[in-house]
Amino acid sequence: MGGRRDRGSATVWVVAVMAVVWAAAYVLVQVGMARVAVHTALAAADLGALAAAELAVAAPGEACGRAAEVVAANDARIVSCEVEGGVSEVTARVRLRFPGLTEREASATSRAGPVYLNTER
């Protein structure tokens, strides 16, 4: 009759294993979301810096406005934009919303400017 005391223990083990599997899946999804946010911030900063660099020499007053438009079009927000000597530097941020956790932000900074050939300097 000692074997009857173990009845139902498999159910407890299955529930415990499923809880571990769900926790691991939750962590992997969160890491994936964070990586996507970082790549989105990088892309937005790169494209914003390129857009600002395009206008940096011809219309420096409009360069950061154009960068802000490009960054916003890439689902990010512009934190800073500087144009100096034809070189632009743009910082963009993307919000990370984790269910059940506090909201965080991923940010990236990118620089863009003219390309000088050795004969042009």
C-alpha cells in the first residue's frame, strides 16, 4: 500500500516544470524585446544623423528639425541633435515596455558628416 501515497505526484512535477518553462519563455521574450528596442534606437539615430548631415552645410538651421522628423518616423524620439562643422550628432531613445516591470529606455548616438578624400583636404 506504500505506492498509493505517490498518486498525483506527476501532476505536481508537470506543473512545476511548466512554470519553469513559462518563466524561461518570459525572460527570452523580454530579452528579445530589449534587443529590438536597441536596434530600433540605433537605426533611428543613424538615419537621423544622416538626415541632419545632408543639410548640415546647406541649411544648418533646418538640420536638426529634419533629423527629428526622421527619428520620429522610426518610432523613436530625439534626445539631442548637434551640428558643428558639417558633422551632425544625433541621440535617439526608444521606450521599452515590459509587462509587469518598470518602463525603461534604450538609447543610441550616431555621428555623420562629409567624407573627405585625401586630395580635398
